[in-house]
Amino acid sequence: MSIAEKFIILPYKKNRGNLVPGEMRQASNGQSAEKIAASMAVRFVGVAAYAVMVDDETGDMTSPRLLARYGEIAELNAA
């Protein structure tokens, strides 16, 4: 089992009054993830940048750590 830290950006939008996640993006490092999230924040109701542990064999993500938050976001596990 190979586990690596990955950096993701998750935008959120409203759909019929509910907060829903948009398309997840990946960044090369934490600083890049924070910059991407900041630039996306003007186009979405909320954006979050996370560091997560990913099992390269299964693709399972665990141990999310919030790096940056803009606007309204949901719990990562709920998305």
C-alpha cells in the first residue's frame, strides 16, 4: 500500500439552495493549492484547499487537513 500526500482544491456552488461541490482540482504543493483557491474564490460561493493522504492503489482519500477556506464550504467527508 503506497500512501502519498496530495493537495486538492474543491469549489462549491449553490444548487436549489443546497451547497454542492464542483469539480475537484489538484495542485503540486500546499502553497499552490492556496493560490489556486484564492483565485477561484471570486467565481464560487465557496472554495477550500486541502492536503489529503491518498492511497495510490485504491484512490481512497483520508486525513483531510484544511489549508485555506473562502466563503461557504461543506465538510469534506460529506462531499
